[in-house]
Amino acid sequence: MAQSSRPPELGQELFDTFNTELQGSALKATRNAVFLPQDLGFYRSLDRGIAKEVDACSSRVLSLTNRLLDLVSTGDSSSSRSKGKARLEHDDLTDNFRSSVVDAMDQLLERADICMDEFLGLVKQPAIAMNPKPAKAKTQKHTMTASGRLDPALQHASHLPKPQLKFKRKADNTNDAPWQPSLRHKYNAQVPLGYDMRDDSDENALSSLHPYRYEIKHIEYPAHMFRSAEPIPPKSFEETPFTWVADASALAVMLEKLRGAKEIAIDLEYHSYRSFYGFVCLMQISTRDEDFVVDTLAVREELEELNEVFTDPSIVKVLHGAESDIVWLQQDFNLYIVNLFDTYHASKVLDFPRHSLATLMEMYCDFTADKRYQLADWRIRPLPAEMLDYARSDTHFLLFIYDNLRNALLDRAQSRAQSPSDAPSSSHTGDPQHALVREVLSRSEETALRVVEREVYDAEDGSGPSGWDTLARKWNKGALMAGERETPRRRIYKAVHAWRDRVAREEDESTRYVLPNHHLFVLAEQPPADIAGLLARFQHVPPVVRRRARELLAALRTAADAPDASPAPAPAAPAPSQEPMQVDGADAGSPKDTPAIDKPAGLWPTGRARGTAASSALFGEAPAKGPGPAAAGPCTASRSSLFVMEGSPSTADRRARRLRDVVARIQGALAIAPAVPTPAAAAALVSKDESAVEEEVEEVPGQVVVPFVPAAERQEVRPAAEAVQDTLVVVGAAQRKKRKRAAVKAAADADADAGEGAEEAAFDYGAVSNILDEGSDHEPEAAGGRKRRQKMQGRFDYGNFRAPPKAQNEPKSGNQSRTFK
């Protein structure tokens, strides 16, 4: 007999060695895969040998993957993978790798953990046996949570048309649209519809708009709510009647059955991904004997009739975490609830460590729901069986949980009443045994009084749950948070955020669908230059962005080109020194050589507004002051936008403060010079004969030119002459007119002939540049600087990024058509 090629069985002694080799092989394969080139298809087209080897390797990997999927489906007859749906092909491997392979491996590992826990005895026993019959217990559905991610087709059904387009009452998504109740008939009314019950003690002023505010505040609860009773266990799903309500006749039958119930459980399934404010897709109602699932997309306009039961104070309405449900019922169906018992508040009063509905179902019912369907798209019709069972489970066990919580509240209140040192802290008067139940009912009343309160988008400050500042703080983007200084990056971020909010309201889509949050930050930190750059920022371009890409790019450019609204605050100017000022070059220790000149108190003359002059060389003398208003000249204005007159009322305090900062900086940077001597007195300070200078000094109106004289060649300091007001002082070399080249050459030859055989002439310090002139604004520009700036002005530059070249669509090099096979 030929030897079998089947590998030997893996025993305990060989497992460690096999595990080590397996991890080493997997690590080696991962390292080799990293070195594969990105353009592998290009190399395949050049060499057929490489193409054959790649195809062979891909086939082996695909075969191994399918074998692993078969292993996962082993022993799970209810799984869809056992029906051949898990077979992967080359075409769908990239798209379905995570949902088909990664999730399958997670499920396999989860099952291994469960088996290990059962073997070690770590699985806890049920607290309450819901199904005592063993045969029934084995067939009970959803007793264990499935692992892995939800099928993308169930989470986001992108192929479905928007059902809100068929609603009779269209959604109003305007930013400043206030909510107003539109109830047509008020069932179980104690006061007429429209009764205004205002209470100054209420913190929420909008609660006065609640039509059933008076009925909720003056309710008389049924006596059976304060009596301990044996909990009524629910029947199994198979034994409980179930009704799908999708038309008016089925709704009327359900309403008739609800009128005779003492307690009902209510829950909602909401959809908010393809709508701005969202809408209710499903309503689950359960009594002690039957479950109802209402298709709210089909009977949306008829559901207001349920107020007859929902507002009946003799019927207990049991919900869990009803803060959102109360608002959704009002927003979509004009439904209100009187006599609410919120099991979430009961778990809080009882100090449970966790307060979710899933925790309560595990605690009291030994039922674990598949919470993956909590994020499913509830617009799908018809609903899959798994989603329908999940929706039923939210209310099927809720009345049994209510019985246990009510008994626990009564028992704990009774035990506290018997212990004076452990008295209840509730403020309710009456029977102390009912204190905790009334505490839960009081909190439930506040929940039932909630009304629709729509948020107003604040584009300036970015506050609120959906504001740009709130989002930046949540993502820890410090440069994009609200601050004193406006930066280009934050300006672009605010513009894109405002565009997303406006488009989402116009198209009735959620902001996450229009533009996800992480893409919003990418556009703010790396703004694109054109449409191609904008679309390249996305791995999968959102449909709304693809349709309105030009509009988004225009918003980006507008924000990038906008000037800064609030410049950075100027640094504080140094305080002017009060010490006497001395002339440069004088010895500080000999005041007799250089007389001290006191520094004036301010830069601007007193008696006038800062920054103004007594006369103008362009417009003439200023009008004389008098008791009446000054007559404005042909080119004068009554007030200045830049300088604010002292003592005059001005609303531009911020602009005046900026002006004062600028003036302080100017005063701190300038040094006030001493009184300027007359030209005749200044000429005596020059050590050499000025007549020898052939160049004519260019006289500038309004300026007095004082040549710079070194300290060693200065003569005695004469008393300063009378100061010349409103005169600019230029210290340094005298400005000389340009001479013709012939005259310059003749002067140079004459100096050369005169210098032959003569003594070396004294160095003329006034004929050369000095250090005071270096680096000034009067130096000529570097060669090519003006041409470079003129060239850059023609380019389109915004947002600190350059525009692409004009010939972007032209191929740069190589064969771009990829025609090789």
C-alpha cells in the first residue's frame, strides 16, 4: 500500500515548535510583501514570467483564504458562509477582505475563547431561567452575541431612495427656524389646548410650549405602581404573537388592544445618516401578551391618534433612556407621553454599576442582544429577520424588567425606612416606602417635559455641539480653536465647516455624509489649489463633494484670500527715558563740554490731536478754532478713520487702542534729537574748507542737512541756535547732485596732478558713506529684485501654497499610455 501524503497529526509536544515556525513564516511573508513595488501591474506588463509567478502566488493565497473560511463555517449551520457565500474571487478580494476574512477570523477566535471559558468553568449561570424547557432553550434565538462587524449593506444602504421625499410634512432645516407644537386634538386634557402655564422657577423656558405640561405636573399615578407584585415573565419569541403594522387598518386594531393594557413598553429606531435632523423609522410597542412593530415610514401621518393611549395617566409607559425618544416623538408624530417610567432612572436610583438596557436584559432575563444592529440602517424594507428580532427584543423584555426594578425600589425604600441612620435622601413627602419609586417618577416627569430644541449654528464663535470650535477641541486641534488671533488655516477651516453645514441643510443630509470630520481637517491643513487637488485629498470622494466641488473650492479660495481680521497685538513700547539727553561723541562724565538738553514730554505737540499738524503743505493752513463748528475745506473731512480725536466720543474703541499701540511703538523706536542749529552755525563745525567741495548740495524743502563730523575733528560746541519747528533732521553725508562723467574725470585728473610731489592730503570724512547710512531705506535695490517681484506678481498664489503649472495635463516623461502587454 502506498504511503499516504496526509501530514501527521499535530500533537501537544509538536504544538510549540509548529507555533514558532508559523509565526516566523508569517513575519517573513509580511516583510517580503512590504518590498513589493506599488506599480506591480507595470512590471507584469513588461515581463510575462513575473506575471505568471504573481498569478500562481495569488492563487495559493486565495486558496488558503477560502480554506480558512470553510474552517470558520464548520459547526455553524445557520451561518451564511456554509451556503457557499464566503468563496472569494480575485475581483472582490480587495473590497470584501475585511468583511469576509478579518471578521471571519475574529469570529473563529471568539468561538475559541468561548470554548476555553466553558472548559475552565468561567461561564456564569443564568440569574433567572426564562425557558425552563430544555428543548425550547436550545432553539432560542440570539442568546449569544455574534462577533465581527455588521454587513456594510445593512449599516449604510446607499442604494435606497430617501423616504423623507415622500413625507407630507417636509423637514424645515433652516438655521433659525423655531419649533412650535402643531397638535390638532388634545386627548385626556385637564386644561384646553393652548393653555400657557408659565413657571418662573423652571430653568428651561421652552418647556412652557409643552401641550401636556399641566397634565404631567398634576398627574395622579395608579395605586398598583406602588405595590410590590410577583414579576410576570415574558413568553418566548415563538409563543408571543407578533404584528407588523404598516397600514391604517392594522394601526386601528393595535390601538384597540392598547386601550385595555395597564402597562406598555415603547422603543424607537432612528435614522440620522441621510437626513439633517433625522427621522424615526420604526416604533416597537409591547404589552404583556403581544408585540407590535410599527412601520413609521408607511403610517407616519396617522400615528398622532396614539396620543389617546400615550397620554392616558392610567396606563404606564415604560421606556429606557427616553430623553431622545421623547423629542423624536414630538418632532415626527406630535406624540406626547404622560405617566412615564424610565428604567434608566430606576437603575441610577438603585446605584447599579451600569445602566444600559443590554445590562438590564442580561441581569434579569439572561438575554444578550446583538448590538451590532443598533447602528443598522432601519430604512431597509423589508426588514431582515435578524433586525426584526433585535427590534422586538428591546420591548419584549422591558415590562419584566420594570416589575423587577419596581420591586427593588420598594424593598430598598422599606429597608431604609426601618433603619433611621440610613434614611432616604428623597425630598418627597408621604409614605417612605414609596420614596424611591416617586423619585424615579419625578425624574421621568422631567424627561417627559422635554421639547424639541433645535441648535442654531454659530459661525462666528463656533459654540454649540455642532460648532467648529467644539469640533476642533474634541479633535485636539489647538491651531483651529477659537482664539484672539485669526490665522489663514483657521479661516479656511471655518469656511469649510460653514459650507458643510449649509449644504447639509439644503440637501437634507447629515454633515458626516456631506464631508466626514477627518477630511474637514485635511482640507484645512492642506488646502488644494484646484479641482484635481481637491478630489485627490479623498480616498473615496463623497457624492456631495463630487457634485459641488467647484463651490467648495470657491469657498476655500475666498477664505484663503481674505485679509486677517485681527492682527497680532503689538509689543509694549519701552517707556521714554526721563534722563537728560546728550549729543553723540560727548563724554558722559563731563557735562560742561556738552550741555544737557531736556527731552520733551511727548513726540506730538500739545493742544492738538495725536498725529495731526498745525498746517499742511498740500491743503494749506488748518481752519482756525472758534466757538462754532470749523468750516471744512474742499479736501478735508469732519473726522478721521485712523486718528481718533482726544475727548471725542467714539465707538471704535478697538481701533483707537490699536492706534495708541502703534504710536507707542513709533515713540519707542525714534529718538528725539536736540534743537537743530541754523545752517550758518552748523557750517562752523566743519573742520575743512567747504569751498573745496565742487559738488552742489541738493537742498530739499523742509530739511536741514548737517554733515557728519568725527569726534576727533570737532571743535568747541557753541550754544544751540533757535530750534526750527516742523523740520526733519538728516545726520550723515550731504546729498550731492550727480555730475557728468566728463566733469568727474577732469576732477580726478586734476587731483592726480596736484598730488604729485605734494604731501598726502587729509582724509575727507564727509565724502564717503558712514555707518549711519548703511542699511537704510535709501540704498538701491539689489540687481534683479524688481524683476523677480514683477514675475511673482503674475502668479496665482494663495493660502501659502502654489498653483500647479499651466501644462499640468501634459505628460512629462516616459510612456504614460501603458500600452505594453
